Amino acid sequence: MARERRKSKVPRFYFNFRSPYSWIAYRDLMDRYPDVAQAVEWHPWWEPDADGERLMNEHGETFPYTPMSREKHLYILQDVRRLARARGLDVSWPLDEDPVWEVPHLAYFPALEAGLGPRYIELVYRARWQEGRDICDPATVAGIAEELGLPADRLARAAEDRQLREGPGLAALLALGRDGAFGVPFFLHGYDKFWGVDRLPAFVESVRARPPEPGADSAGHRWAVPPAAARSGDQGHAGGCG
């Protein structure tokens, strides 16, 4: 099948709640580069469950996965502590038991619809990486919804919502391939791709050096999911998806 490849007019940030490197990239964007945080589109990225993979397969896509070695996992524990300490952040490492990543990620879309996407992301990251809570527990998501003033039951049950799964959820999963977002944090500006928290300064430099084109649909705090498309690659390193 032919794949569409086109230049994005707006810089993009693929974020993920599971990855500590995505959390650190998020903190750097918000704390060090707020102008770029306002300029980029934010796109959720997560590992689908069996149903999510089935939906992707029905659209001719697969989700790449490489099991993490014990050695890499131990390195990430050390590396994240080091990176967090350099930023004055305290990490409470969460314990994941049979996680279903649709639980926190699909709940993002109702929050986005209510105009609270940025705040939802902030609270989920805080719950996972600073409070050590299980964000795949619907009760945790319900508590976050209540803090936002949103319907707790709807967000807590987002993973069971077929409209969310087959609508914005599926679009988000298929969109990863179009941009070649094989891991997180992942940044895209035009044809230029940047993978890993250590590439964020180069992405920031690129965004600041090339302001939006006149007439381009650019605005502060874009929280968007594009339409679908190409297949993503498969690789991993500690500064990417951990």
C-alpha cells in the first residue's frame, strides 16, 4: 500500500505516560521552553492492548515492540534518577502490574474535548512519576477527573468506550506510523525528526529558528490527533521509550 508522506507545518511532540523519559521531556518543555510548549501539537503515544492491535491490523498496521532486557531496565532506573536529580525533581518509581495503557491514554480525549487536555497531562504525570500511583487503575483516573471537575465515571471507563477506541484512539495509534514515531519522546518539525529527551534542545532550536509560515494554522497549546497513516519502525535506547 502506498504511504502518504507530507511535510507537517506545525511542530509535534509525541508524549507517553509510561515512559520516564517522556515525563522528563514534558517537564523540560514546560519549565525550560514554554514558548515551544505553546507552539507544538501534542500527540498521545501508547502501547495498545490486544483489542487495539486488532484494530490496527484491520487497517493494515502493526505496532512494533521490542522487549526490554533486564540490563536496560536497571540502567534506566539509574539514568532517570540522575536526570531527575539534575532538574530538581524527585521520582517515586511506580510499580506496573498488568498495565492497560488505554486506561490513562484514552481518558485524555474526553479531557481534551473539555478543554482540559494540558491539565490532565500534568496531573497524570504527577500521579505516576511524583506520587508513584498506578495510572492504569481506573480509580486513579477517576480521582484525576474529579480534580478537573470532569465526569469521573466517563474518564475511569474510557478504555471500555468503543467510540473512544475506534475513533480518536485508533486515529492516534495509526498516526504514529505516518510520522514514523517509533518511540517516545518523539519530536517532529517539518521533515526533521528528533527522538529522545537528549534531542529536545535540537528540536527547540529548530522550532525557534523556523517560525510558523504566514497563514499556517499555528496557535498556542495545540492538543491534536492527526488522521492516520504509515508504519513505524522498531528500535530502542534509554533516552527514548523507557
